Amino acid sequence: MEKISRKEQLLKELQDLEDLNTEGIEETKEDNEPLEHIDEPLQADKKDTKKAVKEKKPRTAKQIEAFEKARQTREKNALARKQMRDEEAIAIRKQVEDKLVKKAIAVKKKQIKQQAVLDEISDDDTPLEEVEKIATRSVTKTRLKREVSKDFPAPPPPAQEPVTPKYYFL
């Protein structure tokens, strides 16, 4: 019974406090003032309870000089890295351009050879058998060159699986 009476007592106190709060709110509504000022003292109390922020120790002249020196070194290194990247990019572009030129030359040579074969064949007085020989000759030469260049060394034979020892227990 004591617990119930304690509960009832606490509920009664809570109701009394709520009645006091509602009376204070009604008064502020009558004054047409905002309700925010009610919480202000509570917030001010919270700010006072916070620990004061410790001020930073000022830097010495040597520390400032060392920091400036480090900043200059960092900028110098950044410029050096940028120059290296630019040089590498230029080198890569040059390699790609060289490969492109070589490929273009190869394509142009191929076109010239094909045109020469067509010019040989286009003569009206050449017999059909010679035309076929010329056509097969040019095709077989290019095929042979491709096959020779594409020969890769044979892959090594697969490794044998290691034999696991067998154990006999007596």
C-alpha cells in the first residue's frame, strides 16, 4: 500500500506543477509576448555549466617561420610533381602519335600494293590465268606474313600433379 500511496503522491505533485506551468503560460499569452523567453534562463544555465574553452597557445616566431618554410617546400614539390605528370603525358602522346603514324603508313602501303595489283589485272590483254596467279600470289604472300608473325611459342606442358604419399598403419 505504501507504493500506491507514493504513486498517488507523486501524481498529485506532478499535477500541481502542471497547473503552475499552465498558469504561467496563460499569463504570457495575455501579454502577447513570445513563449521563447521562458526557456532562455534554462539555456543560459546550461551555457554556464559548460567548461570554458581553453585558449590556444600563440605560436612563436620560429614556429611561424618553420611553417612558412614547410608551405614553400610543399608548393615546390607540388610543382615538380605537376611537371613530371605533364612530361609523362607528353611522352605518352608522342608514343601514341608514332604508333598512329606507323599504322597509317602500313595502311597506305597496303592500299598502294592493292592498287598495283588491280592495275596489273586491269590490263585487257592479259589472259585470265595470269590474273588468277597474280591475285593468289598477292593474297598468299600477305597470309604467309601474317601467319609467321602470329606464331607464338608453344605453351609449356602442364605440370604433373604431385604424388601424395600413402601411409599404411598396422
